[in-house]
Amino acid sequence: MEKNKSKNKYVPYPVIVSATKGDVDAIGAVLKHYEKYITALATKRLYDEFGNSQLYIDEYLRRRLETKLITAILSFDAA
């Protein structure tokens, strides 16, 4: 059985237009679309005293990236 891979690669244009007008649900949809990418950018590799590595999500950096995205959305001219 094949998994359903019908996820959109892009955010639909009407959602972008709504987000630029300040629609909270549309902004949330854009953030949800880029959630995995933002998490990947905020992931860091830490090493302990024995040289073992662990992946760590820097929550401060993740929030900063989300804030930058929201700022870009609100300043985007979709017209």
C-alpha cells in the first residue's frame, strides 16, 4: 500500500494574501508549513565530555526564526 503523499509543496496564494493582511489562522498555516524546516535550522549537535553527540533543538533560535518569518509575512506586498 502506497502512502498518501499529497502534501502541498507550496503555500496556496490565497493563504499568503490572507496572512499578509494579518489573518491569524493564515499566519498559523504558513508557520505550520515551514515548521519542519525551521526546526531543522534550529537543530544543533552537542558533545558531552566523552565525545558522544546529541541533537538539540535550540528553542530560542527556533522562536527567533518564527518571528522573522512572521515579520516577513506581514511586510510582504501580495498585491
